[in-house]
Amino acid sequence: EAQVTQNPRYLITVTGKKLTVTCSQNMNHEYMSWYRQDPGLGLRQIYYSMNVEVTDKGDVPEGYKVSRKEKRNFPLILESPSPNQTSLYFCASRPQGQGYGYTFGSGTRLTVV
Amino acid sequence: AQSVAQPEDQVNVAEGNPLTVKCTYSVSGNPYLFWYVQYPNRGLQFLLKYITGDNLVKGSYGFEAEFNKSQTSFHLKKPSALVSDSALYFCAVRDGSGGYQKVTFGTGTKLQVIP
């Protein structure tokens, strides 16, 4: 089944403790993105990647890191999480061509206390 | 800068009645427009898109959307609402110029279909 898989689904952590949210897609998509969803703000892009070793900042990159060492994986790293990073996070991927929509993962609900 | 506006936080409609979820956009190039649906505790699912051609596009689950260039709108419609259509709906826009173009999402509209 074609899908984007994120782990974990739920995570509660403490301020300052480094964490990684994994994302993997099995569709050979070139483009991958991370979004956070907050009430009243919709989805905001954190980072995106156009292919292996090609990443760039989205609208809200502060406090996050990403890497794209393999085409299928695009982990999101929070080096020192803070309470304002409590949010619902989505990974998404799409093919390179024009006009394709995103396939989204099921989301990771992160709480930083 | 591109933007998307969904002016209604929530839309209530009786089951069997037609529904409309509104979306207006702003983009400098040719607009690529999308609608996504999010059910509780799930990721977003693609519903339909407008790239070029016919202004009325049809998508999944009986939904359709009408592209109106002069009004810069892309409203989502369905002739007869089902209770199972209750969900959060997001409109999104991308500049249709070449290369990678960022997708901008609206803030979402909660659709409540009342039995």
C-alpha cells in the first residue's frame, strides 16, 4: 500500500530532551515536507526537501532540523524542544511533476512539558 | 506572497442539503488549487485539484469545486451532504510556475452535517 509512515503517533517529552520524529514513504516521491498544525493557524511548513541531500526552510523552521540521506526517509529533529513546539506534526510527500497533491502521514501529536 | 483564505471556521448543513465550503486565494503566477479533508485523528487526504482546463473539477466522495479566476475563488461543493462528510476541510494553493513551489494551506473549515 502506498503510504507515508510517521512514528511515533503520540509523544510526551520534557523541555530540552532531544527527539526525532521519523517519516518514511514507499512511493519513490522526490518531494517531502514537514508541517505543523495548530488551531486557528492551519498547516505551516517547517522544512521541505526536493530530493536526497536537498533541503530548505519553510515558514517556521526555528528549533527544527531535518536530513534527507535516503530518498524514502525524512526525519524531523528537535534538538532542544520547548513548550511552544507542542503541536500536531505531519509529514507529506509528492512526486516532482507539476500538479500533484501531497500524500500525508497520519500525524504525530507532540507535547513538550 | 501567496495566501489562502477560508472565511468560515465552521459550516453547518442538514443531511441531504447541498453544501459549499468557501476558499479564496492569492498567487502571483498561475494557480494550482487543491482541497484536502481531515477526519478526526487522521492525516489529510487529497480530494481534488484544479490545474488547468474545465473550471468545474470533480473529486472523491462526490465532491466538486469551481474555479473562478475573476473572483480568485475555488469553492468546494457537494449536491447532497452526508453525515459522514463531517470533517475538517483545507484549501491549498501553489504557484504553477516551474520548479519547486511551496504549497500554502488555509486555516481550515469544519463541516458539520446534521442528521
